[in-house]
Amino acid sequence: MDQIKEPIICVENLTAAYEETVVFDNISFDVCKGEVFVILGGSGCGKSTLMKQMIGLYKPASGKILIDGQDIVSAEGSERLKILAKIGVMYQSGALFGSLTLFENVRLPLEEFTDLNSSAMDLIVQMKLKLVGLKGFENHMPSELSGGMQKRAAIARAMALDPQIIFLDEPSAGLDPITSAELDQLILNLARNLKITFVIVTHELPSIYAVADRVIMLDKRARKIVAEGKPAELRDQSDNEWVRQFFNRKVSSNIP
Amino acid sequence: MTANTTTLSTGTNEQGNVTITIVGRLDSASTSSIWQKAMDALEEASSKSVVVDTAGVDYCDGTGIGLLVELTLRQRKAGGELEITGLRTEFQRLMDMFDPAEFEKTQIEKPYKARLPEEVGRAAFTIWDNIRSQITFLGELIVALVSAVGNPRRVRWKDAFLIAETGGVNALPIIALISFLIGLIMAFQAAIPMRQFGAEIFVADLIALSTLRELGPLMTAIVMAGRTSAAFAAELGTMKVNEEIDAMSTMGLDPVRFLVVTRVLAILIMMPLLTIFANLLGIIGGSVVLLSLGYPLVTYVDRIIISASYGDLLGGLVKSLAFGLIVAGIGCSRGLQTKTGASAVGVSTTKAVVSGFILIIITDGIFSVVYFYLGI
């Protein structure tokens, strides 16, 4: 990727805390346009908290999160909706609406937020489902689909309004290696062709190597970002022992 | 022309073909504004070959591609050809991901319209299926209850007492309020006509008999069906959806023994107690009216003792036990029958309350007949 790096998400001095426990303290990073950005870290380090703050679900203790120049932390009302229109989110288990068919699930945001006519919406929904390889499953209920299909459908729904940024929470958790690889391919395809920015929370090393342009790593003890860069570089060259262990899947020698 | 406006114009090129020229952004907002215009332009052209000039498109997302695909599809359907020119390479790459031919035949299923005989058949089958599953459940429950009675140590009493508190004790305020008001209203309504005959004091008889025999147990059961039975169905339903029930079965724990028996026992213990409170509050409600009419309390109490017997009270309490079995049993059985998804929990809860009400009323009727023949 040789285009000019233009940040689309800027996280500035972000602190998260539950009651008295500080999860991470004063972290800052940028995500560039069209980048596949992965948030890593051990269990309980606040990856999900960070993501939920970035999509505006949780309020941070302090700090700013600028999405395309607007702060999602302080935005309210229509301003907030405008920011939310720029992002799409896929939740860990899909979170498709169980009472709607796949087709209706993807169509819902189009119905609510665009002025497209009915046949136009139908076509776009089919195109989105085609994109994630679920053409022919339009009339299925989410409960009739496998886990991988539900995740892909959730990506289709997140993409319905063509957002600039898509957040994925553990996209490949619980998927078989083949489906997981297909999903990686899909993410790369969308990032390269549609210039969609992806922010992904995941643990799956193979898929990190496959898709990530850049990763950040959070550490529970240090409560900050301990590493930032390309995954292959971090694996081979990081001066932090724990980071190298993480990427090499080694057992920590100093487990208490 | 500013970058924000998207325009669409038609014309004819050197070869005499109709051209549709799109200039500006093709994102979901702007595309929807020119969608209809584009379709109209294509229809008006009604030409064998149409050229769509997109050299002026500086941004195009999935919706924009959708427009181009739709134009292609329509033109092909009309038997013509459509050529897209000038699309930038990055958008062309996007366009290449979609083959218009693939979207030609897809049909979205319209809601299926059933005919009357089919509907009747389906309804009959559902009812039959329903009855069967209730009977199966009743059988399982009885087996589990009998084994619980034979081996009381196996019952999880800690859970049962907790449920007795949340499902029973916490229902006391609402049951007390409703019983008190029902007693008061009934006494008031009865006192007006009875006054004409100077028979206000017999309001006490009316309140005592109707509350002990009928309204106390019935109102308690109705409140419990709306409150506790629904809670059971929702809780067990959510457990079913979350595969917690499956987990229990594979661990070798019988969900009926583990979840249902504790709930049924808890409610069986609580129902008579709640009914006694309901009776008491109903009678107190009635006394308010008679006191305000100038009768001393002792007269009211005297009338009640004369008119009502222990048989009336016990008959009501026995009935409340049956109601308790229905309330807890139906709530649990509907919860366990929950299918998948969030809406299924709503369906189960609704069914629990509705079938609870129906069964309570039917059972009440049966008790009335039985008591009549037994002379209670």
C-alpha cells in the first residue's frame, strides 16, 4: 500500500476504568484509511472495552476518540448518529435479529437510513450477501445458519450502508480453519477494493498474519500499548519478550 | 458544479447511441436521489444500445455499483445492450465483483398465504401437539415430584427457598393490594342495593364466603400466573436459548428435577400462605365499608364467624394448591419448550400466561362442581 496514510480514527489519551480498576491508562494511536488494524492482547487486557469505546457504547474515563475528525465521546443526538453512520460493527456472535430473515436483517438499515426505492434496496441487499458468499440464503432465519454464516451475515449487515470503517469483534473465533481463511480473504478483499478501514479484535495468529497491516498490543499489567507495528516484525524483532512469546505462541516462563 | 451534487443527464453520442452521463459522487445518499431518474432515463431511451458515461464519477461505493448493476439488468431484460464507460479502475474492480447475470433470477420469498383448510389443519395439529406435550410434561413432573417426596434430601432446598422468596414473598404487596381493593369494591357495590332492604350487615356474609371460597385463591393465582409463571417461562426460556438446559442434560442433571421441581415445590409452599393473606386483606377491605356505614367492627367479625366455616377456608386453600401447581408447572413447561431466538422467549412467556389463565379458570370450575357434590 503506497498511498498517502491518512488517519481516519485518532485515539488520544484514552483511559478506561471500571469503578476503581484502571483497565488501560492514557493510550493514543491512529488508524489510517483503508488499513486493516488489529487490536491484540491477553485475556482481560481491555481489548473489548477499547473497541466498545471506539464505537461509542462505553464512555471512557477520559480522552478523545476522533472518527473522521469528529469526537464520538462528546457527540450527542444527530451529530452522534452522523458518526455512527460512518461505522459498521460485527459483534462476536453475530447479533443478527432472530425474528427477521437474513434478507430482512441486511435490509433493515437501508430501510431506516436511505431513501432508496424497494427494488433498489432488494438489489443492494443481494449484492451485500453475494459479497460475503451468502447468496441463496436470503430467506433463511439466522437460527438456521451455522456460526460462520451468521458471522458473515453480520458483516453483510454492517456493510449495508457502505460505512468507511468496520469493527469486527473476534471474527474468526469458533470458526473452522477453512471458513476462517475465507473470512480473512473477504476482509482483505473489502479493504483493498472498497478502501474500507477494518478495526479487528482477535486472538487468531494465522489470521493476524494474513490480514493485519498494523497491530497494537495491550498489556494487562502495564495498562498500556506495549507494541505497535507489523505482526511479522513484532514477532521477529520486538524487544519485549512477552510480545515475542505472544506471536510465537510460547508458554510464558514466569507464570505466577 | 460542486463536488457534493450528483447529476444525471442524457444525450446522444456520435454513433447515435443514447448516453446517460453521471457526474459526481455515487454514495448511498446521492445514489438514492438519482436512482429513479436513472431508471426513467433508461426507459425513455428505449434504445437497443445505451452507453453509461461514468468518467465524471469521483466516488462510488456499493450502492453506486448497485445502480450500475440495476441499469444493466433492466436494459438486458428489455433485450438491449448497455455499456459502462469511463469507470475508474478502482471502481471497475468493485464492479467486476458482481456479475449482473447472477442477480437476474433471484426471487425473494413473499409471505406464504395459507388456505382455510390448511390453516384449520395446522391449528388442530398445534393444539393436539400442545396437549400431548403438556401431558408428557405432567408425567415427567409427577415422576420427579414423587421421587422428590421419597427422597427429600435430593431436592435443592436452597434454590427452592430462594425461589419461594423471589416468586412468592415478593408477590405479597401486589396480592395484598389487589385483594384489599377487591374486598372493598365488592362490599361497596353490594352495600348500595342491600341498603334498600336494610340488609347491609349481610355484606359481611357475602365478603366472607366469596373471598374464602373463590376470590382469595383465584386472585392470588391470577397474580401469580401473570407475575411468577411469566418469570419462570422467561428464565427457563432464556436458559434454553443459551444452551444452559442442554449443558445441564449432558452433565447428567435432569432439568425437570433440577429446575422444575424446585420451582413447583416453592410455589406449592407459598400459594396457601399467600392465599391466607389475600383472604385476610379481602375481609379487611370489606370491613372498611361496613365501618363507614356505622357498624361496629365486632358485629362484622361476628357475622363472618357465623357465616363462614373452616370448611370454606380449607376448600379455598386446597384449591390454591392446585392453582400453584398450574402456575409453576405451566411456567416451567413453556420455558422448557422454548425454541431458538429472542422472540421465542417472548412467545413462551405469552403462552405461559395465557394457558395459565385458561387452566386456572377451568380448574376453578371443576372444583366448584366437586365441592357442590361433596357438600363443602
